[in-house]
Amino acid sequence: MAENAKLTSAEQIVVKFTGDSGDGMQLIGNQLTALAALDGNDVNSLPDYPSEIRAPTGTIAGVSGFQMCLGDHKIYTAGDAPDVLVAFNPAALKHSAKFVKAGGIIITNSDSFTEKAMTKVGYESNPLEDGSLAGYDVKAIPMFTLVREALADMDMPNPAKDRCKNFFVMGVLCWLFNKQQQLVLDFIQEKFGPNAKKPKIQIAEANTKAFKAGLNFGETTIMFQERYDMGAAQIEKGLYRNITGNDAAAIAIAAAGHKAGLQPFIGSYPITPATDLLHLASEFKDAGLVTMQMEDEIAGICSAIGASCAGNLAFTTTSGPGLALKTEAAGMALILEVPLVIVNVQRGGPCTGLPTKTEQSDLLQAMFGRNGDSYMPIIAANSPADCFDATFQAAKIALKYRTPVVVLTDGYIGQGSCPWKVPTMDELEDLTPYVNFWKPEDHPGEEYVSYKRDPETLARDWAIPGTKGCQHRIGTLEKDETGAVSHDPMNHHNMTVIRKAKIDNLAAVLPEAEINGADSGKILVISWGGTYGAVKGAVDRLIADGKSVSGVNLRWVWPFPPNLGEIISKFDKVLVPELNMGQLSLLLRAKFLVDVQSLSKVQGDPFREYEVIDKVNEMLGE
């Protein structure tokens, strides 16, 4: 073991990887995330990469990053300032050094600091030598040299050997954070070994040797004075797996179909950052899940509406620009009154905007982005794991109320990951009571009336086309109760009122909002969607400091929880941090007539806890 490298207990560590886009930052980040989760730590991650498929190498514009926070307690975000930065080249260092905590560790590849590479990013001298990084604990490791030495006996060109530097670093970190090396070795075999989907035996061997060289470097160098050990987080016992929000939503779609006794169907078009959802869902054929990659966004949602009309549990997935294209068809689903779930993984806008960066700027589009009075329930997932529950709940509401439902996630939680407690199928709610296809044999002596409604939910009777005795008209013109086209003004008024009343009925049965902290005080901080983690962490810290602050997270952002107005009335001030220019704040002001203060951030980056804390202290006059 390295001389003087004492083992130190740590409660929480924030790690950030940065390097060229395409050089495996997401791979190594996801692997360390999985390694920490399998070791019992709670963990939360944030991928951060440019929109170009292969951005210019060695440039700041081409830097890809991955930040993660691992701890021995519940972790809600990917962390504020990194404790450890792994910067693989000068561009990565230039891009990310400013984010590192004072005194934090910077691990970098000294072999990449050539004069050409440094000049390309504006370094006039070598930052590893000129003292500009004096406030950090810099570990300059000649990674190319050490990896090439470890792979000297392999018949590979040097550029191919150099790409194994990621697993060399993983070896160093595995030693530094006292993690189980076998989990990494197993991953290499699963990814590249003989039983992998696309075996690459030589790459498996090279990465294994590079990883072991990194372990050996950590054990023998005198560069590190400390290693860090972290205990397992105290979380509910059960079967866990590390999961991204997109993967969780895909699994929820398959599970909801099973619990409803219906064939789940996804009609979609690939769009960043929602494409991974469609990718994973396409692998669930054995679960009966049908996926159709259509030629465009409009075809995607229309195919899903057709599947719903035919008696399937239908979904469509998208991001902001795609949701804009789906608006007319979403209105069609609304006026047809068929169940449909629209999963929108939000990104920076408007239009193409920031395809790979997170934002929450589609709330008003989800609320009002259709012609006519066309209200839809909107549920917002608050973490990668919660994407499962939110999508499953959306399916339930769509079936129960015969309505389209919008699920809002975002690029942060859709592509980020955290441990997820895998439920058994028996633990999931049975959705079959909400699937009651109208059949003549169940209604002797009755005639099918397509817009006859359940008196409680106002859901219309659902009949599969082709069912004997259930012939009815579908289409986007207004109908009367019998399903006949009607241009009668009062009928249109009544049908509009009924469609809105569905949402009002849902509001009455939603779970009440829960308060984090006292039920009255000076400031209430309201979060929704991906802001939950930063707000939860910030409010917990403020409460621990004795501040009169509480928090509420909105899972259903339309309709609002039934007790939200009462909660708001008991606080002097209300703050809403959101990754837009104040969209939820606008809705809260209109609904409750309160002076909501908005904390807006539209930088393609999620909130950090300190940003919320600073704003609250400002509002407290501190």
C-alpha cells in the first residue's frame, strides 16, 4: 500500500469526470455510479455532454462531463462543488477546474498537456507547473505512458491503447474510494467479453490490464496521502438496482400494461433526451410491449391514439420540440376521450434550443399548448427512480378517467441515475378495475352509447372497434352523448364543462401535499420535478441551521393537491425555484392570488443546494 495513504471515513463525495466527447465520460461515470450503488452507497448522477455527435477534440466546446455524488446517507442531487475532478485533457481542466471545491483533488493526464493542446484552449503556460492551480490538490498522472507500459505485450496501435485510460483511472478511483474491484472486472467482461452482445475480446483484455495497472498505481504511488471509505447508506431493505429515469419509465410502461391486462404500446420518434426510453422499451418484446418508431412526432402520437382506440395501453414519448408537434393530435385524444400517456423528457428551448441540456420550460406548453379548452392532468417525476412511479400512476389516471395524461421528466433525471428499489409485481396496484370495455353481454337490453359516463369519474364507456353492437363514430368533431357529430352550441358548452370536470374530480382525490418542516413559518419553498432534490437538501440544511423555512414538492402540477392553498396561506413568503422563467410561479399566483417569488435558472444545468440557500437567506434578510 502507498506510504502514508491512511484510510479516512467520508460521509459524502462528489466526483466529476470531464474529457472529450466520445471518449467515454458517460461510460466511466455510469460504471462508478453502479459500483457505488452495488457497494451500498446512495448515489445520484448528472450526465453533461454537448449536442454534437462528435464535437471537435481538445476544445472546450467539445467537453463531455459526468458528475455524481455518493454517500452513506440519502443523496438527493449530484452534488454542488466536486471534491474530486478527473480532467483527461487541458480543455477538460480549463472547462471544469473552476467548479471544484477549494482544496479539492484534481486528477489529470499530464501526457495530454502538449503545447498544441494547451494553445488550443488558451493556456499560455502549463497550468500543472505555473502555480495557477495552487488552491487544489493536483495529481498529474502520465496516463498514456503508464497504460502503454501495461499493454506493451498487446498488438494494438497506441491510439487504441490510449483509449484504455478510462479504466486505468477507474482502477485508481477504485483504490482511492476503497471499492470492490471485482465488480469492475465483471463489468468489463459483460461489456466486451465473449458473452457480450458484441464481443470485443482484445478490448476486454486491454481494459482489464489498464484497470489493474490503475489499481497498482494507487497502491504503490506516494502521490495520495489519503484513501476514503464510506459506509453503506441506511435505506429500506430490498432488491435494488441503479437506474436512469428513462429506463425507469420504460419499465413502468411494461409493468402498467401487465397490471392492466392490456398490451402496452409505444408510438414514438427518437428525440434527445428521450431516445433511451424507446431504446430500452424495444427490448421488452417478451413482456408484450410493442414499440413503433415512426417517421415523425405526429405519426408517433397518432399511432398511439390508434392503439388506444383498439384497446391497448398507449404511450408516446418525446421532448419539448416533439411535444409542440404533437399538440393537435393530443387534442384529438382529448376530444376522443381515450387513455393516453405522453412522456415528455424536457430539454432547453425554445425550438431546437439545447438538445442535451436540462430545463423545465414545457410546463405551460403541457398546460395550454393546444387549441380550445383542453385540460390534461400533469404529473412530474422528482428523481430517476420516481420516473417509474410517476409513469405508472399516469397510466392509472389515463385509464380511470379516459384522458390523456402528461408525464414531465427532464434531461437531468431522465438521463441521471440513482438506486431504485425494485417492486414485485404483487406490490404494484392492480389496474384491471379501470379497464372495463363495454360488451353487449354485460349490458343485456342496453344499447351502447359512446359518451355515456361513469357518474364518479365522468369517464366515457370504452368499446373496442369491431365489437358486435358497439358501432360508433370516432373523429375530432364535437359529439353529443350518442357519439353523433353535433354543432349545437349548448352541447359544445356542456361537453367542454364535462371534460374540465374530469380534472376537477381528480383534484378532489389526489393525495395531500406533504410539508418538509413546520406547517407554518416565514418561507415556504415549493419544488416540482427535477428541482426536488436541490430544494429538499437546501431546506433540510436551513432547518438544521434553525431557519423558519419549510418545503413542499408538487408531484401533481395540474391539478394542484387539494390542500396546497391552505399550506401556502400559513407562510409569510413563497419561493419557487424552477428551471424556467417562472412558469409554475405564474400558475400559483393565478390560482391562489399570492405573491410568489420565482428563482429562475435557464443555464442547461440543475440547481445546486447553495443557490436555493442563498436565495432563502436573501429573503430572510440575512
